Amino acid sequence: MDGNTEHNTPLTVERIFAYFPELATGTAEAQLRALEALYQEWNAKINVISRKDIQNLYEKHVLHSLSIAKFATFQAGAKILDLGTGGGFPGLPLAIYYPEVEFLLIDGRKKKLTVVDEVADAIGLRNIKTRHLRAEECKYKADFVVSRAVAPLSQLMEWAQPLILNKQRHAIPNGLICLKGGKQMKAEIKALGRGAYAERTPLNQYFSEAFFDEKEIIYVQG
């Protein structure tokens, strides 16, 4: 399979269905197909995705978000908190994948949450809610906190720790699952302290596109 970069033809929704054939039918298929036009329309009004990246929505945002579904399986009824969701990533694609899981997406920028609400409403996505909150203000309790590179790992864990439920119902213990990457990850994990348990999973073991070569899932047990 050929790698993709931002200079190649943008990855289409069909590529997502190749990696996740279970999504290539019914409601999930229709929802995923609708995302491109909706985000392009809203991005022209409110800049939620960088202008140069909007054409790479399915690769750099949707597929990147769905990598979490390769790493962990959320049980029906689980509660997931997306911390610093921005334009709805990773929470919105994960909510499409897991229609029986409850998602709360929070962000300190209300304009971006407006876009998330409008996109979710347009595709009939009923299992997500958004809140205009800073992480420090959040009282929601979740099985897992998910996030995309909004802060150093130690800061993310400081925010996430009080929000993680003690009750366990998944194959892996409750905790933080974040999408990160770069040469600084070893130092960020070391900064968590000696008592922390963290795992690194490179995304190129799931996806062949060049974009994922330096991207990782970092899981920190709560």
C-alpha cells in the first residue's frame, strides 16, 4: 500500500472503510461520508481545522481519531471524555464507531464546539454532548479520557486523573488514551514519575500512510 503525504491525493472515506470494514454499512457509513462536506462548509465560517489540512480531513483527523478504536474496545454504556476536543477530534469519529457509548466533548473555545454540535446534529449523532469548559472546571467522571496533543503528557494526566472512574469494566484499566508523537515522548513519559504506568503504541502498526509513521497512542493507567 502506498503512503500518503499532504502532497499526494487526499485520502478518501473509502480508505477508512478499508481499515474499518465494519463501518462500511448503514448509519455509520452515511455519517462518515457526510463529514467532508459538513466540515468544509463550517470551516469556511469558523476555522476549526487549519486551511491546509481540511482537504486531509479523513486522514489527519478522522482516521487518526479512529486509531483509538484499534487500540481499545469500549463497552456499551461506557463513558468517554474528550479533553480539548477542538473541532470534535477524536471524540466525534469515535462516537460514530461506538453508538452505544456516551461521549462528552469539552473545550475552552466555544466557537469550535458550535461546529461540533452542528455537525453532530446534521448526521444524527445522538451519543455525544459538548460543554464549554476548561479541564480544571470539569466534574464529569469517565471510564477513559481521550485527547489529541493539547498539552504535555504530565499536564494531561493532571487534568484527567480526577475525572477517571474507579469502577473497572474494560479489558484494560481505566485511564488516559491520547494521540501524540515526536521525539519528546520518552521525556514526557519520564516526567510522569516513577509510579506511573504508560504504554506507547505506534500507529504505523495499524495504518500504512506516511502521516502515521511518527504518531503514537499513549495510554496511561488512571
